[in-house]
Amino acid sequence: MACCASIRWSSTLVDKPRGIILDLDGTIYRGARIIPGARETIERMRKGAHPLIFATNAIESVAEHVEKLAGLGIAVRPDAIINSTFVLIQRLEREMPRARVFCLGDPPLIEQLAPHFEFSEDPNAIDVVIASTDRSFDFRKLSIGFHALRKGARFWATNAEPTWQQEDDEIPDAGAIIGALEGCSGRKLELIAGKPSTFMGEIALERLNQRAHECLLIGDNLTTDIAMGQRVGIPTVLVMTGLSKRADLERAPVKPDYVLESIADVPRLLEDL
Ligand SMILES: [Mg+2]
């Protein structure tokens, strides 16, 4: 293939994709800063009639994501965004519709759960402990989660990334909260709602109304984006603007179909397909 910036790892052939699933953090923006070329690439994809879905493990509401993208000059309809909170609520409503929830998570997650579930801090009453990005995590919360898990509450998470990439830094993410709960309770996490679980990929394909192998997934993280693409059967593009680095590729058990420096290189890839 002619696209000089890409490495092709597998023999997967994607004809012109009928739908494209895009990660946000590390792919479209990094913290508050847009990745150069992201806006233009999205415009080109739209002109090329590639329907787009944005799939993120971030817990902020769909409305917050719409607003953030608008602030970066990218207009997106709410139904084109899937966050890990939405997937978690769907799963909980299906499996435990009357669950009493204890949530170790930031306010946007609590606010989205509140209309659907009752919260409890009584370990005897908690049906499910939800671990997530929690920047006010403390010993009190850990103790409640520990006792609830010891008493048999289910153990779910929105996402499980060890760290969260900021503009010029990384901070601890949901993986740290999961690790703390696992470390004291002896329990293992039972379910991750977001990537790399298949749930989010299946919802994205439903919204695109396409089959997996006819789509393309673009993300910056081997263990979430690329792993989910492989599990669901969606060809993948790894971009180098986020968490995963070229050195990680060599030892990664899951390889992307294409590797590009940045989302700015995607139009050239699409032309070559
Ligand atoms: Mg990302």
C-alpha cells in the first residue's frame, strides 16, 4: 500500500469502510487540546459518506462530550457518542434492574446513574460495587466497597485503564480503584462495561447498522481500542498520539491492522483502501 506513514500488520482487507468508530481521548484530542488534523479528518470522512460513531471509556455524559467537541470545532449529534457510563447503565438495567449501587466514581458518573438506580452505603444492602475514575477516592469509600464485596456484592467497572492521559501528564484512572478493591477484598472484577469489552463495540455496530468487518475502528490504546476491535471483528487502526507507543506494539498480544502516526494520516489510508 502507498500510505508511507502506516505499517500494515495483518492481511485483513477493509474495502471502503461503511462505518468508522473513533476513540476520543488520545485520538481526537489530548486533554483539552485537539490533535492537529483531527477536525479536517472528520470533515473528510463525512464528505466521503463514512458514518461515524465516537466510542469513549470516559464517564462524562454524552452532553458534556458534545459540548467539548463543539468547543474544539467538531459538531457531533448526541446519538453519535457512546460513553462507558451508557453501556454500564444498559447492562445493569438488563441484569440487575433494581440494584442498590455503591459507586466509586467522579460526579458525572453519579449524576448519570442517579435517575436509574438507588444508591447505598450500607454494605449489607449494596448489590453492586461500581469502580471507575474517582478523584475523591479515600479510605472511607474503600472500606464500604471492601465490606460490600466481602458480603457478596457484584463487582463491576465502567473501564479499567491504569492511567488517564492528560495534556502533558498521566494520572491514575479506574484501574487504580479496581486494584485497591481487589487488593483488600480478595475478589476479582467481574465486568468492564467499556472497551475492551465487546458491549460497546456491539452497541456501536448497532447504531451504524453495519457488520463488524465492514467498519474501521481508530484508537490510541492497544489494550482497550484495539483489543475490543479484535474481539468484535472490526479492523483497527492504532494512532501514536495517545497512550500506546511503538515499543508497546512489539510485545502486545493484540496487533492492530494498521498503525498511523496520527488521525491526520487517516484520509490517506482511506484513499488507499
Ligand atoms: Mg483513547
